[in-house]
Amino acid sequence: MSIELQNISYTYMPGTPYCRDALLDVSLKIERGEFIGIIGHTGSGKSTLVQHLNGLLRPTAGTVSLDGANMHERKQALKSVRQKVGMVFQYPEHQLFEETVFDDVAFGPRNLGLSDEDVQQRVESALECVGLSVADVAKRSPFRLSGGQMRRVAIAGVIALRPEYLVLDEPSAGLDPCGRDEIYAQILQLYRTSGMAVVLVTHNMEDVARMAKRLLVMDHCRIRFDGPPVDLFHDETIQLRDFGVSLPHVTSLLKTLRAHSLDIDDTLQDEEVVVEAIRSALKRKRDSSC
Amino acid sequence: MLTDIMLGQYFPGNSFVHKLDPRSKIVLTLTFITSIFLANNYISYLTVGLYICLIVLVSGIPVKIVLRSIKPLWIILLLTAAIHLFMTPGTTLVAWGPLSITGEGVKQAVQMSARLIYLILISSLLTFTTSPIALTDAIERLLSPLKRLKLPVHELAMMMTIALRFVPTLLEETDRIMKAQMARGADFSSGNIIKRAQNLVPILVPLFISAFRRADELATAMEARCYRGGDNRTRMKELSLGLNDAVATLTIIMLVLVLTWLRWGWSA
Ligand SMILES: Nc1ncnc2c1ncn2[C@@H]1O[C@H](COP(=O)(O)OP(=O)(O)OP(=O)(O)O)[C@@H](O)[C@H]1O
Ligand SMILES: [Mg+2]
């Protein structure tokens, strides 16, 4: 059970002066239940990569398969691929169109041809997943909601398809820090309870370092790193700056402390744990110096 | 993909054709289009064709791309050719039941198709080698005598510039919205006409909302930069006629002379 990309390349507008490579020979395997973060600077090909995961883009070279079957072999296959791999685009609230929040979230399930009860049930549970109260918003126009609420309705619209893989392209872009934390908390919650794989694209190292178990760093159309975040932060041979990304604040703080000869584990992530570790390290240092 | 649409796209370059003054390009294109109607026999059509080939060669635009501009209109071409082929009265060559092909029909079909293809090619070449901004600039200049008649020429040109500027943006936006709705299981390629029209709602509503949002933002941005119409504005790029334009004009004059001679020289 996995999505597999084999040596895919993608070129936008081939054969014109505007032609532009966006992916070069990328291979990747995503298993059920993984939480993958994709990070990289603007234009490194992140969005292009994730649009291959549910067959929205067809690679110029290479193959994309879901559960061992090539996505682009039959047209019928794409429909089930799109249901199994849910995709939330950058600024998903720009795609809202229905008169009520309920109808908008129901758009996906109705396209699946489900019965009215099923649709209703899915819509309600999807809205709850993103922390919106059904009674409050279901009958309102999606265009009368706040930006953060619109974003959540749009995400609910994809969750309502009950995908096995959920791909989110910068779900926090343009939200305030509070809204961002809430969205991520809900995504994490959803990941833990539903068991679906999550692929999260972002610019922000803080976000992925905390949540993702596996991190992909993209740079110039290629995947430059694939592994657990800690490995990336502690691999001395990798110059993160070259990829246009930076260490999470916590890690760079711990590294600085170590450089100033404080005996501390710099792989820690959780804030509480870090505070505790710094405190005890300082205590040890004081004890040994007197 | 939608953004692959070629019609009216500019291909930056540095050729003789690119460097012509956009005003002369427009006037020469119009002259050329009129001169196509002088052609009335195969040799003159061939001459016009050769002239177009010459422009393509000089402009350095890949032949494949020039030919691709015909693609969106091939149905119209086919229809025109078919109508002329079967409907022109004259001496019958072949006949199947009610349908018959006449010698005059063949000639008409070939010449009308050639005429249409030339029209498409030359106008595509104009937009391939001239940036939209240069085009509207030139149109504004060419129409500026009409200002005396109190026609808002500058405003019209500005509207055109903005419209042209936003065509690719809106296409991109449409593409994005389509993808997002497809990811939610929308299907744009099957069903009957009514179903298909209904399927457009999820694209059109977000598209209009975003177009209005953009218009609003653009208006604010222009206001913030103190834009206020055409009077006393200076230009970053002044248009100027040069030797190139004289040479190009000369070739067009020669073409017109040759076509005239081919037309009346023959019958006389
Ligand atoms: N529709 C398109 N047409 C042409 N080129 C495109 C298109 N979309 C993206 N590109 C180009 O492909 C490359 C990769 O773009 P992509 O959108 O995948 O980057 P990204 O990593 O998602 O960037 P961001 O962080 O800004 O979202 C860029 O160089 C971009 O200019
Ligand atoms: Mg992107």
C-alpha cells in the first residue's frame, strides 16, 4: 500500500521558449500511515511534485503508481486515485463556490455518488475534524466566514472524501500564528486518529521538524535529502543554507549552547523538554565548576 | 493544459522582425492582409506563401510553433474548404449522388484555405513578435488623431493592456481551480451538454470572485501610484521609426506590386 514515483521528470510548457524544468529524475515512495514533510525554497518544485501524487499532473518521464498500479494507464483509474489521495492546494479557500458551507463540503462526497445520509454523515464528521461546529456554520455562506474558517471549510471538503493519503500544500500560508497552530494541531490530531498518511508541504522548518517523521528537502527540481529531521539537522556535511532553508530555532539554540561548551543533547525538539534539559545542564556545569 | 494555449502569445527575441517599430508592424500587417485579396491564381498565392516563410525565417520563431497556431482553427478551415469544394458550380470532376466536386470547387477550396491560413499565420506572427504592451502602445499612437474627436484613446489602450496582461493570469487561475475541483472528484470531460454546463459552476464562481478581487487590487495599486489617465504622461520606451521599418515597408510594396502584376498582367 503505497504511492510510488519512479524517476519522474516534469517540464512546464515543453517546446516553447517558456519551457521550464520543475522536476528532474525524482524517485519517492510514500507508505500508508507516514507523516512526511516537504520543505524547500520558492520554486524548488514542491507543488509540482505533490500534484503528481494524485495524478493531476502527468510526468513528462517516469511512472507514478498507487498500490502497484500505474495511475495513467486507464482513465477510470484516476478517479479512484483522486478519492484515495486527497489534495489541499495552496489557498484552498479560493476554490469555495457553493451557497452554503454544507453544500461545499458535500461537493466531493456527492461526486463519489454516495447516498444522502452518507454525505450528511461525512460532511458533519469532516467539519468536526477541522474544529468547526456543524450547527454554527453548516447553513452559512462560505464567503461570509473569516479567512481561517474558510481555509478550514476547504480542508474539510477534502477530508470528507476520506482519503488514505492527505496532501496539504502550505495549509498555513497567510494565517496568523494562532490560526496556524490550530490548523496544525488539527492535522496532527487527524493523523493520529484516522491513520491516513499525511504529506505536508511548507516553507517553515519549525512546523515540519515538530510533526514529520520523515523530511524531504527539495532544491532545484530534485530531492536533496530524505530521512528523519534529526538526521538532517545533525549531518555536518549538509549545508542547509544552500537549500534556502534554516534550522528550527530550538535546534539552532541548542547547537549554539553546545558550541559554548554546555553539555546538552541538541536533538531535542519539544519546548518543555528543552527547557528542562538546559536547566539541568546549567546545574551540572555550576556543580562541576565549584 | 490550459496554459499551453498559444494564440496571442509573445515570444521574446531579437530578430529583425522583433525590432521593427510596433506601429509599422501593425500597418504593414494590415497592408499585407489587404494584399492577400489581390491574389487570384496559384502563383500569386505561392508568392504570398513564400513571403510568409521569409518572415518566419527572419523572425527565428520555430516553425513548429508557428504551425501550431493554426490548430485551434482547423475545424473552421475544414468546413470552409468542404463548403467551397462541394458548393461551387462548374464543370463536374467527380460526383457521388447529390455531392459533386467541380474543377472550380477545387480551386476555390484551395485558395480560400490558403487565404485563411495566411490570415491566421500573419496575425499570429504579429503577436508572436510583439509584446502586448508594445502592441497597445502602438495602437494608442495610431489612434491618437481620434483624440480630437474626444475619443478616450488612452483609456481604451490602457483597458486593452490590462485585459491582455491578465489573460495568462486568468488561464493559470482557471487551471488551478480546475485541478482543485478535480481533486474533489469533479469531472469535466463526460456527461451530456447540460451536465457539462452544470459542471462549470465550480470553476466559474471561484474564477469570477478572484477576477473581481484582482480588479479591485489593481485599481488600488494604480491609485496608490497616482495613476490618472493619459495627459502629460511620459513613456519609458519611446517609439521610433528606423531603417528597419523602411526596409520592411519596401518589401511589402514589392509584394503588392508583384501581386498586382500577377493579377492584371495575366488577364491583359
Ligand atoms: N503553471 C506553470 N507554468 C510554467 N512554469 C511553472 C508553472 N508552475 C510552476 N512553474 C515553475 O516550475 C518551478 C517549480 O514550481 P513549484 O510551483 O513546484 O514550486 P514550489 O516549490 O511549490 O514553490 P512555492 O514555495 O513558491 O510554492 C518554478 O520554477 C516555477 O516557475
Ligand atoms: Mg508551491
